[in-house]
Amino acid sequence: MSKRIAIVGGGYLGAELARSLEDTAEVTLIEQRSHFVHTSAMIRAVVTPELLDDALIPYDKLLSRGRVLQARATALDAEGVTLADGSRVAADYVVAATGSSNALPFKAKGDDIAWLRAQNAEAHARLVAAKTVAIVGAGAVGTELAGEIAHFMPDKTVYLISDQPALFPDQPAALGRALTVKLRHMGVKLVLGARAEDLPETTAPFEGTLTLSDGTRIEADLVFPVLGATASSELLTNLPGAEVTGQGRIKVDDWLRPSPQLPNLFAAGDVAATGDGMTVVATARQGPWLTKTLKALCAGRRVEDLPRYTPWRKAPILIPLGPRRGSSFLVLKTVGDLLTRQMKGKDLFIGKYQRAFGRR
């Protein structure tokens, strides 16, 4: 009899995992949204909204043997998943890949894709009208957004504000230096080592005056707060023995299990404190490991006899600044415009995900 696997969350990791396992087990992907939200493209879609239709991809052609169930999960246990309407999805193995939330309009909240489209349209209209744009937070999203605006709308005055003394201080210094030079060449005003205080809004664009910790005041027609992701871990926090760590992530053991009492339950991606960052690159490592592990379990192996998960020692990171420029760290070295453009900046992996979801 075929084993049953329930995957909660159809983001980068959940969708990939469902596709890779549907020939091995009876797979049910539980996802509350009708469309996959390709976050990398959503950043550029604020500036060039014609990308939006390619960035929001329906799930209806993702699987050929498994099923995608549009529903909201409310509880996980040893025997499966409980849904909001009270029904159950029985499973021998459950994977929680519930992802994370971030600032609007880059990630959806809840299941309303039409609302996300409206948020994108509103943000774009406000961006077009703005003369001065401030971006608070210089992680990947904030830095990429600054580059996109500077490339496509060079008439705007763009501030990129970070409380860190340098860009990407946790990465090799060459990456931050290269991006700093390129952003300044593109006209972006970098404000480093100063914190924006008393923000009236932390998850959606707004208009107003920013007061920084060094006393600087910036009058902005539009402010994008992009202060980092928070794990969507509500389903996991009440599991027996579960521990919440930084950014709302859930601690997991060496086999990505969040609860000692539920050995058939796994957590991965942004929701799990694996030692990896909250990036798409992390799923590129966790997904194949989970696929091999679950296939072995379905074949009768014991999880403790299988290789443990090991996180990236230093994960790659790709930071395009629009479609032509950017810098990336590729495990051993920092590379510049050409490779960043070829790998990500040119089409933001849109073709890859359109094909994966059966649209091309």
C-alpha cells in the first residue's frame, strides 16, 4: 500500500517537494492560495507591474498524480492534518513548509490573491507619483528594490537605510563593497549605521518623514519598510516539545523534526531553524535532502539510520540591481554583473518556475 504524505505550504520548498515525491507516495499539497507567489519577481513587479501575471502562478498544473488541496490547515498531529472546515487529511508523514511573512506587496497575507494584485497596483501607482523614495532595511529585498527603482525609474531620489555599518555584514566583505559602489553609481543614497525610529507602519508602504537615530530627517513621498521576514509558525508552536527561536522559527533536530513526540512530522524552509538562512537558496538544499529521506522512509527505512541534514556552510546569495547589474556570492567567491545577470537578474527565474508549474 502506498504511503501518504501531506505537505502544508506550497511555497518554494513545498511545491518542489510535492513534485519530487508524487511518483513515490500519495501526495497531498495543502495550500490556502490559488497561486504560487514567486517572491523574487514580486520585487521587480512593483516597478514593472506587467511582470505580475508571470509572478503569480496557478497551482492547477503543478502535479500530475498528487493533488493540490486549496485549504487552510489548523492543526498537525501524528496521523495527519486538520483543516479549517474540520475535515482531515490522513498521512503517514507530514511536512510543514509554511514559509514566512514579509512586507507588502512582496508577499501575500492569507489566501486573497486579488487583494495582493490590488496592493501591487496601489504601490506601483504611489511609486510612479513619488519623487523621493526611502527603503528602510537593506537586506536582500530592500537592496534589490533599490536597484530596481534606480534602474527603471532613474528620475527618483532613492534612499536605502540600514542600521548596519555596511551592506550584508554577514557575507564576505567583497559582496557588500561591490554592491555599495554599484548602488551609489546608480544614484542610490546609502544611509548606513542609522536606525529609522518610530515607524508608523512596519509591513506596508507609507508616506511621511523618517527620523533616524543619528538625528537625520528624510522627507519621503513613499517609504517601503522591509525589515526582514518572520516565520509563519503558528501551526507548530503548540506541538509537544516545540521550541520557538529567533524570527519565530521552530527548532528542529538533525532530521528536521520539530517535536520529539511526533517522529513522522518534519518542518523545513523559512519556518524551521535549520541553521540555514530564510532564503530560496536554503530550500534548494533542504528539498533534495527531504526528498531522499522521505523516499527512504516510504521504503521502510528508519529515520535514525539515514544521513542527518547539514546546512550550508556559507550559502550562495544573488543580489541583482535591476536586469543588468548586481553582485553575488557563489560559495567560493564574489562575482559581478555578468554572472548575476545571467543567473538571476535577467529573468528572476520566472521561466524556471513557469515550467515547474506546467505553464510553459
